[in-house]
Amino acid sequence: MARLLTILAHSLRQPALSAMAAALIALPALSTPTFARGPENIADVAEKVIDAVVNISTSQKVEARGGGSGGGQQAVPQLPPGSPFEEFFEEFFKNRRGQGGDDQGSNRSPRRVNSLGSGFIVDAAGVVVTNNHVIADADEITVILTDGTRLKAEVVGRDAKTDLAVLRVKPTKPLKAVKFGDSDKVRLGEWVIAIGNPFSLGGSVTAGIVSARNRDINSGPYDNYIQTDAAINRGNSGGPLFNLDGDVIGVNTAIISPSGGSIGIGFAVPSKVVQSVASSLQQFGEIRRGWLGVKIQQVTDEIAESLNIKPARGALIAGIDDKGPAKPAGIEAGDVIIKFDGKEIKEMRDLPRIVADTPVGRDVEVVIVRKGKEEKKTVKLGRLEDEKPVKASATPAPPDEKSVVQKSLGLQLSNMSDDLRKKYKIKDSIKGVVITGVDAQSVAADKRLTPGSTIVAIEQEQMAGAADVQKKVDALKKAGKKTALLLVATAEGDMLFVALPIE
């Protein structure tokens, strides 16, 4: 998310302006078409919904600290990335530095700093939706209506993973509220309207189109943004993105910008996600997401070829949590989930989002591909706990007692031994063939395989010793296979599927 604020001052020299005016006057009066300015009802929509869009003012009390015995400069407080106070401190302390004076650094009393964002009312009784980063770390939150009324707000709940928060205020009379639209029906090129509080200007309306859907900007595990070219700037965060029916189809959250200002690339959390999160926060004060208990990775073209999946699609299971719902359902490492609860899994990132949106405790049908054939499994979905560790499990056959070193697939291999476990700090639970060397010119090096990793299986067949690896590779060659699919464990126990060409 862009965090830099740059105000650019533009100027025009008078002679150039006069010359331009003269040139314009000299043009003949021609009948020219009117430039397109968007749909005529943008003003009607804005007038209809603007009273439901609010400014959100936050304040935070911070301690001023000395910067050492020499200059007495104040150190910038350590704030989390994306904090609404980040910019304030950058400017404040930059201006404070270098001013000198005997009293510099002597005034260390707590200071209160303010920040502004946007939000919108979804319930006339006083429920407001905004971004989590707008209110994060704030001591006081005030919702400011379009008529200037200021209402103290309390946090109902917030979710860092989707960057959403729900607030509640206590108005003296019913407020103007807006309703959600269906973000799944949003079309590319559709006109949209953003309303918010950019640069603390308040009540600003901009219009544009939907540039893209399902954008992944690597900001979180459930990225699924609507991209728009409607101008979105600092202060617009938490504000609504409307369709031409006046329904909220997204919450403006992030922009891509080298300067901090809009360059026509903005992102909004889809209303379908917002509704689900807001409902859960209001009902429980927290988010209750579905949990499958698997570790997944992308199905590349090479992996798809090895698994006989055409076209490449789905989410490859790289590991199973021993206590997760997937294990009793019969899902295994090496399976590829191509459908979950009737929804197609086109690529890896689809699965976490769909699983998270599925009600906890529900029996869900999962379609997997195992050894080239589709199978159906039924999973009773668990609940995702924050920061739950996912431990991959594997149960290969016992290793050969002999120490054998082979060179295959650009790898030097050795049977597992106590000495190798100690050397590479390999966990006792990991069984297989240890990689002791990697050819720097090989594809294996490009795939970032390193000494100390362990080959657990090839083509879903457990590897007991180094000789088994060569035997399996020879069999794949004979069968006309061009790649070998390896299940590799890191020393810490993380599992990863890697496809290597057979030479």
C-alpha cells in the first residue's frame, strides 16, 4: 500500500498562458462532439448516498523520547507498517530535527496526534464499516457526519487479514445508511463512484471504471480486490466504492503509486467479502473462518504434467496437519484439489479464500485428483485459529542401513543417518533420502533445493534409500516421462513438491 504523501505545486508562466489563449481564440467555431464525461446519473447517485459516507478521525497518545545525550533529538516512535500515524511522525520528526536550542529534547511530555480516514454507514442505528488500518492503534475514534456532527465510536471488531473494521456510534436520530451490492456481478468497464475524505478534504466524489477483478496484490492471504481507475488517495481508505445503483460494491483500501497520489490504480475489497466479515464481527466480535488443515502450493505446468492434470489447475497438497479435518477425510499429500464445495479451484490462491468463507462445522464435498483420477471426499470443516502452525506429515518406509551416494537429477544423495541429521539439524520425524549436494548448473539449483533437504517421495512413492531414487528415475525414463515430481522436506519439516526434468 502506498504510504508516501507528496503534494505537487504546478505553475504556468503567463506568456505561455497568453499564447495558448490566443491560439484558442483563433480557432474557427466548429461543431465538435462533446467529450465523454461518464454516465449522466453520477450526480444523482452521489446526491443519494453521500450522507452515508463519513469521515473518521482518530487520535493516539504517544510518548516523546530523547534521542541520546549528544543532540537530544527525539526518536521516531516504532509504529506498525500502514499505521495511520506513520506519515505524521515522518513529517513531525523530520521538521524537529536540526532546529537546535537548549530546550531541544527537553520537552518529553506525551503528545496526541491525529489522523483522518473514511467509512460508511450500513445500519441507520449507527453501524459503520471502514478499514482496519484506519483505526489501528487509535486511542479515540470519532465519526464525522456530512453535516459536521461528531460522534464517538467504539470498535465492534476488526480483521487484519482483510483490513476491515466495524464501528458503532450512538446517534440521536436514525442515520442515512447504504446497502451492499453484489460484487460477483461487477463487470469490467462498469462505471463506479468512490466517495471519501482524500487528504482530509472530506466529501469528495470521483468516478471511473472497474479495471480488473480478483486482483492479488500480495497484501494478505485472501486477496481478491476490485481494481478501479477512480481517483483514490490517502484519506479515501475505508470509503465506499459504489455502482450506479448506489449500492456498495467495495471498500477502497489500497493504491499503487510512486508519489502517494492517485495514478489510476486503486483497489477495493469486494462487497461479498465485506458483508461476510462485517456480519461475523457484529455477531461474534471476531472472524470465524473455515479450516481444512493442509499446506498447499501452486500447480505449475511441470507438476501438472507429472500428475497427469490437464490443464494445470487446482491447489496441490504439500502437507497435512495431523490434527486437521483433511486427514480423517482421506486427503493426502500429493492430491490436487480442483473443486471445493461446488466451486472450481482454478489456481492455488482460490482455495484459502473459499475455505475461509465456508461455515465452520459444515460437511463439504471436495473433489481431488489422485494419480490422474478424480475422487470425491467429504470434509467436516474445522475452525481456523490465528497463527495455527501447519505441520506436514509423511510416513515413508524405513531407510536402508547402507550409506549409498548417487548423483541423479543434478543432486548428490545419501541415505539418512544420525550424522547427517546432526550435521543438517534434520528433525527426527523426517524420513527419506538426504540431499548432500546440488549441481550449481542444474534445474534443481534454480528450484532452490539445498543440501540438508530430504527427498521423501517421488511420484508419490516413498523413498527408503538413495538407490531407490535412481531406480525410480530409471523407471520414469523408461515410461517416457520428461519430469519427476519430488516431495521434498526442509530440515524444519516443511513439505514442498518440486518437478525436475529427467535427463
